[in-house]
Amino acid sequence: MSAQIIDGKAIAQQVRVELKARTDALKARGITPGLAVIIVGEDPASKIYVANKIKACAELGLHSEHIVMSADTPEATLLAKIDELNNDPKIHGFLVQLPVPKHIDSNKVLLAIDPDKDVDGFHPVNVGALATGNMRFAPCTPWGCMKLLEKSGVSIEGKHAVVVGRSNIVGKPMALLLLQANATVTICTSKTVDLAKFTRDADILVVATGRAKMITGDMVKPGAAVIDVGMNRDENGKLCGDVDFDAVKEVAGWITPVPGGVGPMTITMLVANTVQSAERTQGSGK
Ligand code: GUN
């Protein structure tokens, strides 16, 4: 039997309708949620991601600022810009697109961002809050994966969730969110010995390794929910995920496609965090 395809575009659209209503309600009270995105350098993938973040803000009626800095920008100049945004009342959330050029210490950058405006959820205070069950801003990609599971009716409580990948942006926060939702969680990496032994036991399998089609049909439990965070090019230059979609869809119960699965959710959740931050400034947000 073929899996149910989780349509990330359609689910993102549903979430955006709710976000537009919340944005309009804030604007009626004189507050326009504001997001700033800083990009340092010319990384082509980063440029596309940042342009899409700004576009999503415009579509939903948020104020946005796109701050472009050259690749040779001194670290001190970037830190001064961060300080300015920390103190700018028009900006409810902001981020520095990663990676930053090598002469800039990304840990220093993350620490400089006011945790109350850290809509990426990468500041150690927010990472700690997530780890201790007091989440303030969930990192956007894993939170988007949780929304996809929730809106597709996949139950999480008591299930075995296996996360393949342990990055700070996806793998680790994903595992924490699943744990918080009462899953039993295993974290694997692309180096795990006999990875298939673990993935085959997963009721929920989230894959974020950056290795094209590494999860094959025989590595998946029949009926499992498979969330593919990967974004790669295959041997023909076609976009593909970390999961061999054609094979795994014949085994899984649910599966996200690439493109059109996790991708559309990530930016939507960034807008969600920004709207939530604006709501907090006037006491209506959690
Ligand atoms: N680079 C890749 N993904 C992200 C993200 O979600 N946030 C930031 N700031 N940089 C990234």
C-alpha cells in the first residue's frame, strides 16, 4: 500500500491563514510584527532562503528588514548591528543567516541576540528553555515537522521516534520536541553502526543528514511516518531528499515529499515565532 503524502505546501497555507488573522489583529491595535534578517556574504543558498523569508513577511503583512553585509564585514560591525536591532521597537524578531564567514565567531553572534527576539530559537537560553520543557521559541524547521505530524493526524505519545542527524538547527531540537510530546526518542547519525536496525524500529522517522536518498525502503517499518528534512541534488541534478521517496512511499504510512514537504513549513514557523513575539510585547502571547 502506498503512503499518505504529507502536503507541506497545503499545511503551510493553512497555518499562514491563521497567522494572517493574528497579524491583522495586532495591526488593529497599532502593532505591526517586524522581522529583520541579516545576511553576511554571498552564499547562494543563503541568499535564496533569506529572500524567501522576506517574501513571506510581505505576503502576510509583516514589517521586514533585509540587511545585507559584505563578506569582509568585521565581527564588531555585525555585533553593533545586532545591538541596534535588540533595541529597535519595530523589530520583534531577527536572525543572522548561517553560515557566517569564517572570521566571524557564530557562537558570539548567537549569544549577542536578545533571547526575547531570537525567533530562530538558537540562543543558548532558548535551547536550554526547550531542553527543560519551558520552550519560548522553537527552532523553525523541527517545529514545522511537528506541525506536519500534528496536522496529518500522526500520534506521537508513546511511539518510538528515531531522528537521524544531530545538528543544532534540526536534529537536536527535533529530538527534544518529540521527547516533550512524550515519544521515546533515539538519536542516530550518519555514522551510527547498523543504522537500519534503529530506523526499522521507528514509528516516526525524521531524517536530516544531507545525504541524498540514504534511507531506502528496507530501512523503514511498514506504516511509519517518515519526515524528510533533506534538500539535495540527485545524479541528474533533480532536487531530492535524504529519503529514497519512490521506494519508501511503498512501505511507509505517511511521507513528506522533497520539494513540497518540510521546506514550506520552515519559513511559515519563522513568521509564527515573529507574530508570537509581537503578541508577547502587548501581553496577549504566551
Ligand atoms: N541556515 C540554514 N538554516 C538556517 C536557519 O534556520 N536559521 C539561520 N539563521 N540560518 C540558517
